[in-house]
Amino acid sequence: MTDLTLEQPPQPEQPPQPETAPATGGRVTVKANRLGYSGQVGAVYRVWFLNIFLSMITLGIYSFWGKTRMRRYLTGCFRLGGDTFEYTGTGKELFTGFAKASPVIILLYVAARFLPPLFVPVIYLPIIYLIPVAIFMSMRYRLNRVTWRGIRARLTGSPFRFGGFALWRMFLNVISFGILIPASDIATYGYMANRAGIGNLRASFDGKSSALVATHVITLIISVAIFAAAAGISFALTIAAAGAGAGGEAIAAAASGTAVIAFLVAGVLVMLVRSFYQAALMREKMRGLTLGSIRFKCTATGMDVLKLRLGNLLLLVFTLGLAMPVVIQRRMKFTAAHLIVGGDLDSADLMQAAREKGAVGEGLDDLFGIDTDIGLG
């Protein structure tokens, strides 16, 4: 597959690079179309605050319409080839999907509460299975509600088959002690990508997990070392508290709090270390993806993802969550800055595709607290 490589950017004294510029890669030269984003953080704040206020006074009912309002604004701020995207989903669809999905999850939780402890794991297995089902159904709903130049995107296939496939990949990840994570990430993404498309064009994915192995192994070893250090600190504090004698309860409480902090810090460090793997995964996802004659490229590096994650984390922590619109804005700008669409968009053979109905997956999405995105990650 052709790998896009942009030409050298102009010197600082020259005018800014236009949205569409030529790109070269491998044996051919294709047009590199930059994804534009025109969203403003002030507008995101207005939508965000309004959603919170109306959700509070309606006891959460407005949240479905609020989520739609935010998606509609953000989607409309992206443009490609001079044309903007449009989100056509409705709050009513999300509310209806939530209402349909709720009884299933409520039944499982109630069963887990009243059944004997021996049978509780049997209940949690269906819940684990429903998480990838919810991801697939949610992504299918969102793609089928996104249009560009009046042409709808789409995702087809069975979410329940995807749930079984994803559960199998989770099992392989566990028994391989994480070694097969790159193969599983490529396989699960490919499962959805090969069933996606826009209009009459169907996507195809040919990603290679071998491109991720080195980065995965290195960051996995570092991550294990970080958690091992946190466990060592926790163990040492426990031993110290046990031999403290008088005042041991106070020391034990302090040791327990310190151990929790140690594991929280370890989790943050692991997230930052794994940024390099996530960046490699983003690049391979886009490299292996085709849509007819259209190619894709992600330019994000590990440091780019690390700075995005660290900045977002600090913003949320030090503002107690009030900087969420800034975090949203940073994520959208990151996607626009690092995604290139290669090929002649005007010559693409696009025809309208049938629209799939139903937003039950969005109901599961809300119940599990999953926030899937149509993005690089």
C-alpha cells in the first residue's frame, strides 16, 4: 500500500501551506488533503455549560439531547476538501436506545446482587461481553449519522459476533501475558474497518501487527516495572505498619493511603509510557486503511500523544474538571493536525448507501460509561 509522505513545508517567511497540497509516497504521488477544524473553545464551553444546566433541571433526561448538540457542533467544525461534515443523529434516538438497553443491564446487576457469590462471575461474563457489543453498536450508530457532501458513512455487520470476537481476543491477551495485544488491537480494528465505508465505497484494512511489536514490548516491560515498584512500596509500607507496635493503626492507615497514591501515580506513568504504543497503533491503523483510491496517514508521534494526554490530565486535575471543554478542543485539534487523507476526493466514486436504524448501542454506551470516538485512536 502507498504510504503518504508530505513534501517539505515552506519557510517561515512564505505564506502558510494551503489546506490541500501534493504528497509523495512510495512509487506514486497523490494529493494530500488536510483535515480542517474550525471549532472555538468558547463555543464548546457554551454548549457544555448549557448541557450541564439543562441536564440538572431535567434530572438527566436532557443529557441525550445535550450529547447530540455537542456532537453536531464538533462534527460540523471539521472540513475535508472544502466541505464540512454533518452529524444527523437526534436526542430522541439516544434516549430511545438508552430505554431499550437499560432493562438488560439492570437485570444482570440485580441478578449479581441476589445470587450466591459462587454464581456472580457467571453474571459478570455477559457484562464483559456486552462492552464490545456496545462499542460496535455505538460506532455503527455514529457512523451512520455522519455525512460528508451529503453522503453517509456506514458500518455494517453483527455487533454480537464482534462481541464474541473481541472476547476471544481479550482471552488471548490474558493467557499470553499481554504479548498478543498488538495482534488483538489490529484484528479488532480490522474487524470494524473492513465493514465500514461511505456511500458506495467500502473500506479495506491491511494493518500489520509486526509494526507494533517492538514498541509494545519495550513499553510493556517499562509498565510492568512501574507497577512492580508500586507493589514493592505498598508491601514495604505494610510490613512497616505491621511491626510498628503502639500507634500501628495510624501508621497502617497512612501506609494504606500512600500505597493507593503509589498505584495512582503508577497508573498515570503507565498511561504516559504507553502513549508511544498508542501513537504507533494510530499510525498503523491509518497506514493500513483504504477507501477505494483514498489513502490515510497519521503523523502523530509518541511525544505528541504523551503531551496531549499529560496536558489533558493536568487540565482536568487542577481545574476539578472545569477545563473539560478545553480538553475536548485539544482532542479535536489533535485529530485535525495529525490526519491526512490522500487522493483525489473529487474523483471518488461515491454513491448514497442505505441508512441503518436504531440507537440501542448508544444506550449501552451510556450505561457502561463508554465514550467511543470517530478518530485516530
